[in-house]
Amino acid sequence: MIYLDNAATSFPKPDIVYEAIMDAMREYGANPGRSGHKLALKAGRAIYETRELLAAFFNIEDPMRIIFTPNATDGLNLGIKGLLKPGDHVITTSMEHNSVLRPLKALEKIGVKTTIVQCDEEGSVDTRDIEEAINQNTKLILTTHASNVTGTIFPIKAIGDIAKKHKLVYMVDAAQTAGVYPIDVANMNIDILAFPGHKSLLGPQGTGGIYIREGIEIGNIKEGGTGSKSDSLIQPEIYPDKLESGTPNMPGIVGLGAGLKYIVDRGIEDIREHERKLTKIFIDGLKEIKDVKIYGPCDVDKQAPVVSINIGEEDSSEVSYILDQVFDIAVRPGLHCAPLAHKTIGCYEQGCVRFSIGPFNTVKDIETALEAVNSISREI
């Protein structure tokens, strides 16, 4: 199969990821932080090593401000629900994933107010609209780094500067960029960063995290065992224990660390340029096929390696089915858990077919995908 669904989960992973997970399970698959024996200590050290790798990768000063979560969704929920209180106002955009919009809608029931800034038909946001939406109760600006539907890259440094200017918290959803686009939380004025481990960071499913800048008060949304201060019935206040309860996904976190090592060794610039090259070939080829509508900027300088299309009026799920069953190409159709984004770009009723390119795709993969789209276009 030609796998072009990397925006959902990257596949395959580097071999060192599979090896690291298996070694962790076989050699030191004990409970980290809960016991004093050699296996538990080794497991704890392995988790901390990944924390340090992430801190260096995102220019985070204190690795203990990184909280491991099962995915970016959990991280976003923790940041949103742990920060916002009744009466607070938050600014977000129409290109956000439901992992942002649904928690915000849930908080509206307790009195949190939300302004959704409208993006243009390419999925781009005007930073002036964000700044104009600020009021005296605004506490948080929350945006994606790149749209999971169009790949449109947001100017997060400029938005971070606006947040800093107005003394607001800025949270970034880096689901589509962490691992392939450079993110410097200090330089970009990012106060909270949510990221998945299973996408461009090349780790396994069930991994992710959130960085929370020191000085920001986040309430925990769960309590439980942490392996620290076990004499107290009250959740510890120290990080990361305050927000990490229960046995962690040690093998998954070790696998995430291995994914990071692969990225650092290969070079994030090399991965980005490889995906950029393939995305350009794909967009240029699509422009030559009749009845194909391409959504988003159609410019590799303005979008991540995510390309969404429709072929005439054909249902996106039907096109995806044909690609899978006839051409053995994996893509994703529908609304991609981002209904407002589809309304923004004008394909809410039809959905769209999303092709998302990863570090192990080849020019041949892209050429075959173009041939398949062209074949489907001729048949409808």
C-alpha cells in the first residue's frame, strides 16, 4: 500500500522506534517511579531521557514542565480546562480541530466566552482580526500551527507577540507540525504547547504531551498515584507529578524518544525539504488534472505536506474508497474532525479527500497517486 495518511498517524516508523519499544518491554518493562529496584529505576530514567530530548527539541528550559499525555487531544483538554474559568474569554479560529473547539464549547456551559476568528478561503488567518477580538476578559489565544485540512501554516510567532504584548496566554496546537517544522517556545512566545507523539514526531500511538510555561497556573483535571508524596491525600503541586497520575505509557514514551533521535540524526531540515519537494510535485501535478479542486494555499511555502482535493461533485468517501480498493492508496475523506474548517474553505457538504505526505514517501508514490487521481477524474 502507498500510505498517504500521515496527518492522522505517521506510518511506517523508523526501525529504531520498533526496536526501542520491544527492548523496553523485554528488558525493563517495570513500573517507573513506583519502586526502587533496578528495572523501575531504568524505566524511570528512560522516560526522563525522552523528556530531555523534547525539551531540547522545543527549546524548553525545564524538562519537568513537559507533561506526557496519550495524545494531543488530552493535552489540549488539560490546557484548556485547567486554565479557563467562568467569565474568561478565549480567542481561536475557524480552522481549528474539534480537539480545540469541543472543549471550548463544553466550557461555554460554565460561562467561558469564545470568539472564533474567521479565516479566509485558503485557511489563512489575519493577525489583526485576532488582536481586534481581545477584550478585558480575554485570558487565552489558542490556534493551530498548521491546519489538518489544508496544511495552511499559521504565523505563530506574530500571534505569540500579540499575546505577549497584551499579557495573554498563548496556546499552540502543534499536531501537524511538531517534528517537521522548527518550534522554539521561547522565541515564539508560546506559553502552552500541545503535541502528539504519533504523527511527525514518529512515535507510536498513545503518546503525546503538553508543555506549560512556568508561572502559568493549570488546575489538574484528574488525581491519583504519582509515586511521590504518597503520605498525602492531596495531589502534589510539583511538576510533572501534579498533572501526571497513574502508570505512564513507558514503552510508548521510549518509542517517542527513539523517533526524536531519528529526527535529530537525519535532520529536521532534511525531512522538511523532502516532504516539501514531494508536496510541490503533487500540487503541480494535480493542477493539470481536469475537474480537480485543490483546497488551501497551493504553495509549499505556506502549507505543511497536507493536500486536500475533490474531484468534480464526487463524494469524497467514494473517491477514498476507490483509491483504497482499486489503487491501494491510503488517504482520508470526510470532514477530518474540523467542521468549521470545511465551512471556511467551502466543502462542508462534500468533505474532501486528504493526502498527507510523510518522511518515507517517495517520488514514485506521488506519481502513482497522481495517476490514480487522473484515472478517477476520467471515469466520473
